[in-house]
Amino acid sequence: MKELLPILPRPTRYLGSEWGTTIKDPATVTVRCALAFPDMYEVGMSYLGQKILYRAVNVTPRFWAERVFTPCRETAAILREHGASLATLESDTPLSDMDAVAFSLTHELCYTNVLYLLDLAHIPFRAVDRDASHPLIIAGGGVTFNAEPMAPFFDAMVIGDGEESLPAILEAVEQAKKDDISRSDLLDSLTAIPGVYIPSLFEDQGPGQPYKPLKPGYETVEKAVVDDLNRTPFPTNQPIPFGAVHDRLTMEIARGCTRGCRFCQAGMIYRPVRERSLDELDRILSEGLEQTGYEETSMLSLSTGDFSGLDTLFTRSFDKCASEQISISLPSLRVGSLSAPIMERISSIRRTGATLAPEAGSQRMRDVINKGVTEEGLLKHVKLLFDNGWQGVKLYFMIGLPTETDEDLDAILDLCLKVRDVAGPHIKRLQVSAAVSPFVPKPQTPFQWEPQISYEEILRRVHYLRDRFRQHKRVNVKYHEPEMTSLEGVFSRGDRRLADVVERAYAKGALFSSWKDHLRLEPYRKAMDEARLSWDEFTGPRDVDASLPWDHLSCGLTKKFLLTERERALGGKITDDCRYGACRNCGVCEFDGHVSTLEAQKDVKDIRPKLVFPQRDQEGEQPPYSVKKPDLTVKGSHFRLWFEKTGPAAYLSQLELQAVFERAFRRARLPLAFSAGFHPMPRLSFGKALPVGVESRAEWINVFFREDFDPAEVVHRLAATMPEGLRPFKADRLSMGKKQPQSVEEVFELRPAKDEETWRDQWKSFMEKDEFLIEKKTKKGKLKQVNIRPMVKEMAESDDGLVLTLDWREQYMSPLTLCRHVMPGATLLDFALTKTAQRF
């Protein structure tokens, strides 16, 4: 599909030429796997899980993992119009030619996108319709702990940790190809791999009935567990996206959580807690920043503030980051889990938004869900934020939790007002935001038997809150779309019957359902009606004695533990974090002499909590310290760096190019000078923006460094850090002034894609005229006539096409737009445009 790049919207989504990509010779590879993400590039490239799998597969020389993301509707229409198949980013290989396609299913609203990807790849939707000529279709991710709504579409699914299971699957595929064994025999052999679920080996016996195993000894599929994160490869060298929602070096400092929040599926299914060692995290940070050039890092886990060595880790990391204006993000923080010294240091680099999750307004509701947060602790935490310069706080809440009343809704507003008042009058731009999400009961949690409130009741409670917040200043409420919550509730606890609904809804146009501006419930409701299914059946309460669609998929928790926690919830009783308190014998780990229910792995894995310290190093008084930062505004040298922008790099926009260069300078250890102020920015400046899709052999960027360098050294260092198509070739010294000469003329080569006389006649006619008027919109939206003829100073014919000298002294227009006015109807599939020189 790369031949269509010139006409694709946002073509950088499909280049596959980012710094850090893995390119292999297909002749040396035995198994090829496409890592498929059922959302757009900028979303998928924010997802750490795919980066971990990319590294886990590609570390084996004979395996090659490539990437594919969900194209937008416009791109899909272009692919269909030209008869092109969806292909991988790295090698432009059609998905249908891969040995395996592994999907990351991160949430229930991406299900129709899976069919969309298979459709564009010309691969049959259902496993039963595929044969040996098709790739193995695999899924992994948190939602596979209830696999059934999507089970008929997959040959195999992985529940639990995937970085060991996926390479093991590819080894089995490699052996099957070598021995020429059948697809059914291959699937049978995969059952020996921990965490692998083969849906075709379980028979659907109807609603409310357990799924019947068809292979003796394969009655329950246990999740896969990576018992020691320090021994698993982590992607310090990773593809650096051309734009992503969360574009930073994300370090997974721990996996799992034992806080025991009763609504939280991730906290239940990813037990036990496994923390990476401080030395390993120090290595990941150093190598990761060196190899990626990121200007931000994030310390990620389900509950980052509970990491036992957080203060020590942060202290080690701070100086390294502050010295290069690298900000540190600590997501997933619990109230009271951040010490004052850490807050002080974060605020000294860059204050990103502060987000806390009390989840409920009243203490009664927080006890029901076992949140372990008190009002006193929340207000103390918020005051520390305000004292350290934060001017806004976002608080996450859920509505529709079991036993919730309107009084509990009132408590949400009451808590937000108390948070606002803690700030005091000196914070002039104060804003407290309440982000409200309706509760969805999830499988494998103590609330898996509870009903979800109806769509109408969700709307009532949202409007109830909105009306009360409207009466107060400096507090506001935002809410998750009720339609999304209602749909998520259906698929969250659905069974295999819903596969028909997914397929029918896709046929009716349901796509990108997790996007607010794309979600429509109508296709799903019509699909449910056609399948003669009831929406309320799937969102309603469940009998604790009945079979559940996920009973044959074990995350290790016993039903007894989940029921006990449910009873404690309804009684308003708190359960302490077993990481530091008493063990509740949930069934997962072998802590304190208990026996794990994960029978297949307990003898070969050490399934216990792995902590850096036996107690959090933030407990007790923290010694004060001063915050020192190097002066990053120093200007040691100023260069104009000349570079070529060809091949895939031609599709980078000016905004994307700026991020590429900033990170390349960091990788090259060329210390950038920054502006002063609240949000320091690197001192970089470009010339006129080159249109997307146009190549250049004469581009430049002006840059200030904090130190002086030999010009040749700048070019040499930078050349080794650039993605494909960007080649620096010269560095000119500039004065230390901000204003520098700009080009007044640019020379372009125009080459037709095929030999046509029409385009020559059009340009000859254009040059013979004194005036060539076009209509152009002004900033106010009005149309005015513009004479573009004076912009072309000279035209000369060459062996390949034309050489155009464009004059920008009086006015400027995109060279690509100018060419399209002269050659109406032509696109970059019809001609190529390359800048060859600039004149000052």
C-alpha cells in the first residue's frame, strides 16, 4: 500500500520508517508476525504492550514482528478503490501473507475494528472459515479474560502476560511449517503453552451453560505469568512515533496491584505485584533516554505511588532528567502516595496536570469499593500540590457503583468544593475538574455479579450532577459518554452469542466505537434485535450459583475469594493491601506458604510478590532538600544545519519534523539551548514549510546549542541518529542573533510519473501569460483573486521534466498548491516535486 502514500491522509501513519524500527531480511526469517492494533497509529503507538511484544519477538533473529494499525475510513476507501491490501508498516507486506497476526485487545469497544482490519486484509472473519493458506489470527490483552464475545474470530487467544507466550507460539508455528503439520494439529500443540486459549476446543452449550472442553486435560485455561520482570526484555530502543497521544519514554516500574479495589479488573487479573529492581530501572531510564531522545518519561504501573522504592527511584532519576529538561510523569497515583520532596522536584521541572482518583465522593462508597482513601488524606495531598505551584486538579469518580444513592452523588460535589477551598484565594487560575465515568461490572472481580445501571439511569445521574455543579465557581464536571458505557457493559460480560452482534454491527457501519465522534449505538441495537438478543440480559445481575461465560478462563482468583470480597463490599468493610498486610488467600500466589491455583506454572514459576523493599520508602518523615537545576538557557553556538528530506521523510509535516530533530539532537548528545519561562522550549527554527509529499535536497534548520562544536562534528553526530530519508550534509555557523537570512527564491524539479505532453503544454501556456488568476480564501473567509504568475520566475526543460525557479519576494504559496493550479486534477501520483536549491 506504500505506492498510495502520496494520496493517503496523514501518510506518516503508514511509513514504518521511524527511528528504532526493526528491519530484517525476509530470506533469513522463518516466522513473520504482524502486531495489529485495532485503533489508529497515534493511539497504538502510545501503547506500551505492543512495544514490549515488538521487542520480545524481534530479539530472536529468525522471527520478525512488524506493526499494523487501523487506517481511517478515508484511507480504507482509497485502498479499496485501488484494490490494495492492508499491509505492515516495516516491509509493506500484505497481512494475508504473514504467518501470524496478533491483535492487542485493550478494551471492548475495539471489537468491530478487528473485523475492519481483517476485511481490509482480505482474511475471513471467522476461524472456521480459514485454512492453511491464512495466517494464524491471535489475540491478547485484558479483555481476553472474557474471551467469548470475540472467540469465534480467533484461532488462539492469550490470557495474561504475553511476552513469553507469543514467542512460544511463533516457535510452534516455525515447527509446524518445518514438519508440515496441519492447522488443527498446530492449534492442538499450542494448548501446552501457558495462557493460550483455543476457542475451537471449547463447545458453546447455550446461555447459562458452561463451555464444554473437547480435549481431555484442557478443561481450564490458566493465565500466563511472568514471575520476574527483571529477566524479561524491555524495549529501551523502540520505534519513535511520528506523533502519538502519549509520546514519551514509558517505564513499566511494576506489574500487578494488590490494593484490592473491588471494581478494578486489572488489579485482580494481574496479581501478584512484581516490581522491577532499582538497578534495572536505572538502566532502562539511561538507555531509554539515550536511544530514544525523548523529552518526557513516565513511571508506569497500576498504582505507581505504591511502588515500594518510589522515593529512591525518583531521587536517582531526577538529576538525570533535570539536566536535559526532561519532565517526569507519575500516572496512576493514589491519594497520599506521593511524598512532599517528590512533589517539589516534579514542580521544578515541569508541572503537568495533577490527577487523583478518589472514585467516590462519600467515605461509605469508598469503603464499599475498598478504595482506601480518606477525605483527610485527599485534602492533605491536594494542599501539597497547590503549595508546590499546581493551579488545577482533576478528580476521577465513578457513578452507578453498587449501593450508590443520590446522597453519594451529592458527596462528589461536596468533596470537589472542599478541594477547591483548600487552595486558598492566592491561586488566581484555580480549576477543580470532576471526571465522571459510569461503572461497568467486569469479569474476574468481586462485582462481576452486579447489575449495571440502565442507560436512562446513567443519563439521570449525569444530569443530576451537572445541574448541581453549575451553581458553583471554579469547579466543573465532565463525563464519559453514556453510550460508550452502555455498550461496554454489554460486551464486558457477554458470551459467544455476541460474535454475531459484532459481525452484524460492523456490516451496518459500526467502527471506532471508542471515539466520541464515531460512536453510534444504532448499529449495535439493530444487530442485537436481528440476533434476537436482549441488551438488558447482558447488563443485568448474575446469579452467584450460575455458570459465567469466563469460568473456564482462570486469572488465579478463587470464586470463594471473590464472593467474600463481594460480601465485605456490601457490608462496607475494608480489605488491606496484602502486599504489606495480611494475606487474604486470593488463590493466585504462593505467598506465606499458600498454594497457587495456577497448577501448570506453580512448579516452574515463583508466583509471589516481588518487592524492592519490604515497606514503602516513603513511610515516615522525609528529609528536606534543595532543588538545583542547570542553566539550560545558555547559548554556546548557533548553526544552520542543511539536510535532505527524501523518500519516506518527504511525508513528515513541519510539526512532526521538529519533534524528530529535537529527539535526534538528544540522541546525538548535542545539548540544546532552551527558552526561559514556565514551559521551556528548545531553540529551533525552520525555513518555509515544505508541503507533505514533496522532497528536498536543500532544507535547513537553525539551532542553538549550549556548547560549541566543530561544524563537521555536528553533521557527523547527527547523521547517525536520523530516520530514513533525513540526511544532514552541512552545518554553517550563524551569528548569535535570533533573526537570520531567509530564502527569497527556491528551485524545484518537477517530474511526471509518466511521459505526458499535457503537463508540458499546461506549463508553457502558464509561462506565456502575464497574469494567472486564482481564487484564494482570506483569513476572514472571504474570496479574493490572486495572480500567481509572478511567483514562477523561470522555467527550463530538463531530461526528466522541468526546472522551476519560484520567487517569494512578493508573496508565498505552497509549491504543491501552485503546481495543482497549473495542472488541475493532478495529484502526487501523477508527478513528483523536489526542491534542489534555495537563494537568499
